[in-house]
Amino acid sequence: MLIARVIGEVVATRKHSSHEGLKLLLVQPLNLDGTDRGDAVVAVDAVQAGLGEKVLLTLEGFSAFSSVGRLMTPIETAVIGIIDHVELLEGTEA
Amino acid sequence: MLIARVIGEVVATRKHSSHEGLKLLLVQPLNLDGTDRGDAVVAVDAVQAGLGEKVLLTLEGFSAFSSVGRLMTPIETAVIGIIDHVELLEGTEA
Amino acid sequence: MLIARVIGEVVATRKHSSHEGLKLLLVQPLNLDGTDRGDAVVAVDAVQAGLGEKVLLTLEGFSAFSSVGRLMTPIETAVIGIIDHVELLEGTEA
Amino acid sequence: MLIARVIGEVVATRKHSSHEGLKLLLVQPLNLDGTDRGDAVVAVDAVQAGLGEKVLLTLEGFSAFSSVGRLMTPIETAVIGIIDHVELLEGTEA
Amino acid sequence: MLIARVIGEVVATRKHSSHEGLKLLLVQPLNLDGTDRGDAVVAVDAVQAGLGEKVLLTLEGFSAFSSVGRLMTPIETAVIGIIDHVELLEGTEA
């Protein structure tokens, strides 16, 4: 799982029926220092995350479709938590 | 899931029987700024996507074969939505 | 799924019993322009592909072991089709 | 599976219900020479690993959610062992 | 699946119960020319591979835990064959 930030929303009217009613977020994975970790990906929203929030991102299908209670559906990426803070070993916060 | 563009079609006459009747698309994953994200991949078409359309691409087997209703078949990549537009946090459109 | 070329064969006499009778191919994933895409991988042959043929390669376990009808076996990569040709958007052939 | 070091903890109060009671660790994958292998990831703790410990990290959903006995939940990464030492072929220790 | 070499062993006394009795190998994935392909990974031994042997490595959970007959356990990487030799298209051996 990765730390990421919600940076947008993806609108798709023609889509697989299993996606009906789900919100597609555009999320940017982050490195620990807050810089971008690769490019943004599209993820299903499982925790009603808001734009700009720092979130926990899962990148695997089983994890992702189970997070929205839809088994065996074409969902491979999901936002599954809102991160309050990260405590580092050295006692600092990221 | 990634944003991608349909750039071609792959024709394979000798293939695994579970692929009969499925259309194989050549899709180019895209970065947010529209540039290429790595090289193109081959994906099954689950939403009758047209050449040149901007689509939602899943890259995991479970997601992919469930999208065409064929469980436990050798399908790992699929086009599962047509993207209308992407709304970014800053209020711009990608 | 990726486009690849069969470039060799891997011989392993001591192997997991579920692999008995299966042929292991050495396949080189290709970019659209025909250049190498990373290094070669080892894949199970599900369509009796010949040396030098351009093939469709799946890189995920579920897809791979289902292609040879052996569920829950240690097979994660398989050749599942022989590619006739690729039709690109611009009307050219790759 | 990779060798990694626990470098922090991630606190998320709003999260998917299947994550209740689980501790989220921040872990840094390591190369053999002890240098960082990419950036840190977030993992569920299955063995009560302590901060600073060298651990065995699994990066796949099936492996990860089974390690904490919660099937089909959005968990894709987990700490599943504490590493005592690594014996290299040359007789040295890493 | 990849070609790799066994370069060491990982000892972990505190570990997930499903790992009891399994040997953890340190394996270095190889390119065709014998050079290192990324850094070493930790894999379960399913074929009693010896130190220094050239082996067949699977990197996916389903493949890996089925190779040691333990379903739904936190095992994602396994050594599943000993490679005798690799026959390349050009008639050379790697």
C-alpha cells in the first residue's frame, strides 16, 4: 500500500456495469518527502475521500474490489483510508 | 487503473479457446499531461471502445477476466470504461 | 498482455510436479517498434508456439495457469496466442 | 518477498472496516548491501515487529491478507517475519 | 517466471506460522547474459535447490504458495525448478 494524495476525479459515463455508483478518483502516489512517486493512477473511492486529502492507496485487485464489497469485478486500485499522520522512527512526522 | 488511448488492434487467429470472440486492442497508457506512459500493451475490449478513444485500463487478471464474464481465463488486461473527462483539483481539465 | 517473440527453450529436469509435460519457452517482450522491452522471461507454452514466432504473452498467474488447465499451480507466465498482425490507428502495420 | 526495515507507523482513523485493530507500519525495502530499494511502503503488521527491526516483507494481496487471517480484505502488503540473519553463498553475512 | 541463482539463505525465527518448516532462499534474478537483473529477493524453496544452482523463480503469490502446498498463506515468491540449460534460437546455449 502506498501513501497518496487525491488530485482529481475521473468521469466515465460508458463503463463496465460493476462500476455503477462508484466514484473514480485520480490519486498521486507520494514519496516520504512528499514528492511525486511516479505518475497519478485512477482508483475507486472506498472511504469517501475528499479532494486534496492524504490517503492510503491499495494497488491490487483483490484488495481493491473487496474494499467496495464487489467481488470479482474489474477494480484493481482503491483508496481505503484517510491518513492522519505518519510517525517516523526518528521521532519526526512526515 | 490507468488512463490510456486505443491505438490499434491485435489479430491472432491461433489462440487460447477462452479468447474466442473477444477483441484484442492495442492501448497506450498515458501520463496526466497526455504523454506516453511506457509502451503500449494488449488488452481485451470490455466496453466496445473505438480506435482513438481515451479509456480506463485495468492491468490485473482478476479485474480483466471478470470484465468480460470469463472467470479463470488467460486475460490479464482489459479496457473497462470510456473516459469523458478528468477533473483536476486545481479546477483545470486534463 | 504483451507482444513477445519466442527466442529459446528452458530445460529443467528437476521441477515441481505440476510442471510435468509442459514446455518452458524463453520469450522476449517487444516494444511496438520491434525493439526489446526489458529482458527475456520464462513462460509456459499454451498454444504450441514455435521458435521465432510473434506471440501474445500473459504475465499473471491466474491467466497463466488457467491457460494450461492447471489451477493453483506454480505457473505465472504463459504464451497464449500467436499474433498474425497488429493494425495501428494510423493505418500502418507493426 | 523482500528484506525491509520498519521505519515508522501510519495512523489512519477513517479507514476501511476490515483494517480495524491492525497496525500499519511504514517499511523501507532494502538491497543486500543495506541501501534503500526504492521508497518506503505501508504494510500491515502480522508478527508484532518493532521499530527498527529487519523484517520479511510480502508485497502481494493474497499473501498479505492471509497473514492476518482476514480473507478478501483490502490488504496487499504485510510484514510476515523478523529476520535474524542472512547467510550468503560466499560465507559472509549480510 | 525468471531465471535466477541461489546466493544465500535467510534465517527468521519469529515468523508467520504458515512458514514453519520452509526454507527461505536468497535468490538473484539473472539476465540472459548472466548479469544481475535487479537486486536479490527472498523465496521459499519448493524443489530443494542448493546454493549456487541456477533455478526457475516464480514471483507471484498463487504460484508460490501452491508450489509448497500451502494455500492462502503469506508466500509470494518460490524456487520451483532447477534449470539444466537454456537453448537459444540461434543454437547457442545460455
